[in-house]
Amino acid sequence: MTMAVERWTAQSRAGVGGAALVLGALALAPMLIGPGIVDRLTALFIYVILAAMWNALAGYCGLVSIGQQLFFGLGAYATIRIAFAGVDPFLAMILGAVAVGVLAWPVSLFMLRLKGGEFSIGMWVLASIGQLCVKLDPMIQGETGSSLISLNAYGADLRRNLIYWGALAAMTCLLAALFALLRSREGLAIQAIRDNEEAATSLGVRPERTKRRLFVLAAFGIALAGALWLAQAVSFQPKSYFSVQWTAYMIFMVLVGGIGRFEGAILGAVLFFAVETFFAATGVWYLIGLGATAIVFSLYFPRGLWGAVAARTGVQLLPLGYRATNTET
Amino acid sequence: MTKTSKGANRMTLNRRQIMASGLALGTASLGAGRVLAADGDPIRIGFMSPRTGPLAGFGVTDGYVLDQVRAALKGGLTIGGKTYAVEILDRDTQSDPGLASQLAKDLINNGGIDMMLATSTPEVVNPASDACEAAGVPCLSTVVPWEAWYFGRGAKPGAPSPFKWTYHFSFGVDTFKKTYLSQWAQLETNKKVAVMYPNDADGNAIRAGLAPLLAAGGYTIVDPGPYETGTSDYSTQIAMFRDAGCEIFNTFPIPPDFAAFWQQAAQQGLHKQLKIVQVAKTGLFPGDIEALGSLGANIASADYWHRDFPYPSTATGIKAADLADGYEAATGMQWTQQLGATMALFDAGIEALKAASDPKGKAALAAAYAKLNVVTMVGKVDFTSGPVANVSVAPIIGSQWVKSESGKFTYDTVITENATDPNVPVTHKLLPYNA
């Protein structure tokens, strides 16, 4: 009996091919569907970005942050600030996200020294400080906020589609970047850290540098999500963008989908989106349902839906790990 | 970890529409979810206000007003010889600006509205206006200081108005100045004004805009600086006001902060030296004042509508006093000034529909708004002569909460001055607080 170690299994080839098909179909979708659905799908893409970025931190580096709304709010704020100076709003979104990514580097220098719960709470504190600082800007005027009105230069339909394609492109690029990172040499280190940080360190893996890169990538991605959310909502009010609800959403999506699984975060985002679409109108019961689901998953399916599926069937749709397969015929 | 309190936000499509989206994706069927406007279609009006959540005090009367408007429009509206049915799609924003934004987009994309009406606080009005401006849907709003609506949405001072689709009528900083100067001149005081302006949007705007105007009007402002919402100990400020010998007090607090401050002021004897206690934001509605117990008597306020206003509603024909009485009879609750403001929103909106060359043509309706000059339940709404384009300044009338004469409720609000609209009858003289 001979064994081969391979990345590309038949399943993962089909998985990647299927993903490409879905993305292609989504890119053409605005021609076929109504404006309400375009808006909703834009929200779905933003959820996928949020879930994937939080998963990258918590699932792979063990960095459980409850202050990621810092980057979400700052991304939206930077966009509105840059656009106010006369820059095209779509360019401002990219510049704003880059600016937040750059800012995340010095932040990581001291935040990553904190461990576990200290890191979680520290991030929350930072998010509150960020919100207070933004409120001091005379353009924002405390809680009054401001609006990204320069977007009005674009016609309603064109703008809706541009934001949709922007969100789709941002989601695809960020997932691809994360995928590439996880497949690289670095990715091996990341997955080693996920499995056991002490053991990985003892084998010469340098967790700090790896964690820092993911921290900055996550900050950039979440800032871009904030900028996209602002583009489709137009109004910026510090209270709603720096709200901890954003991180709560991220945690829910990743927990239910499957923490530390690339596919899990995407599945979680799609599930959350579906539940919200169908049940949000039920008000309080919807919130109770979300909370109960999160509790059930953390108690009985700690690896989430995808984790449970993958453990039982060995399915891996995206070729991230290596597989030992029996090649004897 | 499950603090998803805003989770109810994103519901914008119903099940059928999602099914439609699946169909559209799968079978490439065209135009699912689109609402096509055709002749014979009703005129659809979106209406957004906060009816639950922390801002519910504003929205509590809206259900009653909506009933009156729907009843008046039952036979439709005849415009240019053609009769249109009118549908009002009302939405509760739950006091959440994120939800307001989603609901506005849902009304525009899936409700097929021809016009939006929005009222009460920037948390409702600004996201609704932004969504309409973005989608090119005419929108009229009220009950937000016009500066917070206009500059708070990114307009630059001195530059031409960036808004093409959204219009707003409400009071502003200058209206407050006129009202306060007229109100305070009624009593002999040493003109020393103790001010408590919080560190929030309203507080900072008032400190920057109103305080200098009052100082120019001959008043000495004693300002201990911004306080944070939720402060529990105000003894420093109270001591400062006492030592300065202030006889007038002005504040823009949220109700719980004012209750805490005012109880401490009473314990420390400040209330005995104050002749005028002029409170904004808290005290718009009777419940805020009742909560203060006996300390609520003779607090001065300012009203954007009152049951003694002389203007009937153009949309429904209801007179001011009848609207207030009708509400009390129907609900058993005391009337509030929001009754008239919401009604005025419908008055102005329906006048614009009547004036438009095509009420279902959005550009024609926006053009009608730009030329609108009508008298509504709160008075004049005039977009031809505002301080900036898209804005009409509405009056705010000085008033005072006094022990109820009829005895049906604890306090009544009575009109004590009318500087910003001389047509409103002044019925009472301002009483000193410490009398």
C-alpha cells in the first residue's frame, strides 16, 4: 500500500471550482435582481468579511477580541473624513481602510503583549476610547454624526451596484488573501499556533510576527467592512458604528459556523444572514433565539457546524491542509 | 456575548421576496422585487418615527394622528382632476438609527413609496433623509433643530445646499434665542444665567451657538463646563451657581440627568434663589415633569406646538384644541406637543402633493417642495425664504408647566410668550419659580 500527501483532493477541486462559479454568478446578479435584494446581498458580503476576519484572529491565533468594532467604526470614520476633504467617496473607502490597517500596526505592538482575557477587555477599552476620540471631531459633533453625502454624485442605481460589486470584490480579495496566507509557510505556523501555541513556539515558530500580520489584516478587513456599511447606510453616528453588537455578530457567526475553519466563518455568516432575514421581525424572541443558539453551540458543538461536519466526514472544500491518501488501486 | 440588542435591524425583506431572489438567481427571471409605478396606482407615503425605545415619548401620539389622517384621506386625494388613493406605510424605528436606515431603504426599494415623512430626533430623521437623498425620493421632516439636520448631514456653511430631495422644517438656535430673551424679560432678575449644557450634540451646539447670543442680549452666563451624561453628583456646579447668585437657570438635559440634578439642587437650596428655570429637551412631554413631583411646578419650557395654536390642520381640517381633546378622549392620556408637529408634517406633505404637477413624479414633487409656502398646524412652512435652501424655520413658543386647573392631570403647559409667532395667543404671565 502506498500513500501520497496531497493538497488538491477531488473534493477541494470541486469546492474551489464551485466557489468560483458562485462568485461569477454573484458578480452578474445585479442585472437580474431587484434593488432590495442587491442591498441585502451587500449586507451578506459584509457579514462574511466580518466573520472571516474575526475567525482569522480567534480561530487561528487564539486572539479573542471583543473590540473589533474599533476598526469597524474607524473604517467608516476615516472614509467620511477623507471624503469630506474632497476625495471621491469610493477612493476614500479604500484609503480609509488602508489608514486603519496602518494604524493597527502600532496598536498591535502593545495589544499583542496582553494575553487571553486581558487582550479581550483591552480591545473593548480601545474601542471605547476610539469612539470618544471620534466624537471630539468638530465635523462629527458628538453623537450627531455626519453623512457621506458626496456619494450622491453617483446616480442611485449605479451607486447601489458599485457598492455591491465593491463589497463582493472586497470579500473575494480578503478571503483570497487569508487563504493565501493560511497556505503559505506562515500559514503552517498559524495553524500550529492554533493547535498548540507552546508546542509551536518550542519548535521554533515565532508567534508574535505571525499574529501581528493577522491582526493588521483583520483590522484592514473590518475597516473595509465598516466603510462599505457606511456607503450603503450613508449616515454615520458614532454610537451605532462603535457598538459592541458588531463584535457580538462576529462571535455568533464564527461560533455557529465553526471556529478555526476557513469554510466555517462563511457558513456562519450565511446562516446568520438567513436567520436575521427570516426572524428579525419577531423582535425580542429573535434575540433570545440568537443567544440560545450561541449557548447550545458553545456547549455541544464547540467546533461549530462545519467543525462537526468536517470531523465526521473529513470533507475539506478548500485545500488548506495536507491530506494523506491511499493511492493503491 | 449576546448583546445583539440591535439584532432586529436588518429585517428588510419578507420570506416571499427572498424566495423571489432565489428564483431570480436560479432562473434569471427579470425584475423580482421591483414595484412598478403605473397610472391608477395609489400615492404611497412612508412615515417614520420612534414609537418604542428610549425616544418613545415622541412617538406615543403618532398612532392617533395616523388614524386621523387615514380617515381624512379615505376618499383619496384629487390632484389635477385625477383622484388618487393614498396609502401610508408607517414604520417604528425603535429609536435606533441603524434600523431607521434599513427601514427607509426598505420603504424605498420594496414599499414603492412616492414620498417620505420623518419626525422626531436626529436618530430617526437624519438616516431617513440620507436614504431618500441617496435614492432620489422626496422627503420632508421635522422636530430636529435644523442645524443638526443640515450641518449634521455634511452640508458646509456658506456653500450651496448639497440636498436635492430632502426638506426640513423645525426650530433652530436663533429661534431659542428669541424665545428665551422674550421669556426672561418678563421677570425682574439680576440677569445672571446658570447654564448646564451636557457634553453631547445638543449641549455643545447650544454652548457654541446660543450662549454667545444670550450674552449679547445682556445676560451674564455662568457656565461650569460640559458635564457627562449619567453624572450622579452635581454639588460643584450647584455651589458655583449659588455663590454667583444666579437667578435664571437654563439646561438641555436628558430626563434622568435633570431629575438627579434638580433633586440635589433642591436639597442644597439652589431652587429658592432661582426665578426662572428654563429647561429644554426634558419637559417637552408631561411625563418628564410629573416625574419630578412637586419640584416640577413652574418649570419654564418651550413648545413647538400647543393646543392653543390658532392654525387648523390642512390635511384633516381638525382644530388644535380638538386634536388635543380627541387624543385625550381616545387614549385617556394627556395631550403632547408632538400631536401637532406630526399633523403638520402631513399637512405640508399633502400640500406639496397637491402643488406638484405630477404627485407620483419624484422630480415634480421635489420641485413642489422647493416652492412650498403654506400654513400648517404648527404655522408657516416656507421653503422659499429659509436661512439655507431646503430648510424652513418653525416657531418655538415660550411656555410654563403649572398646576393643572382642570385637575384631570398633574400639570398643564401654558403659553407665556410668542416672539417667534405673534399669531399664537399668550394666555398666561410667566410665574417666578421660587414664588
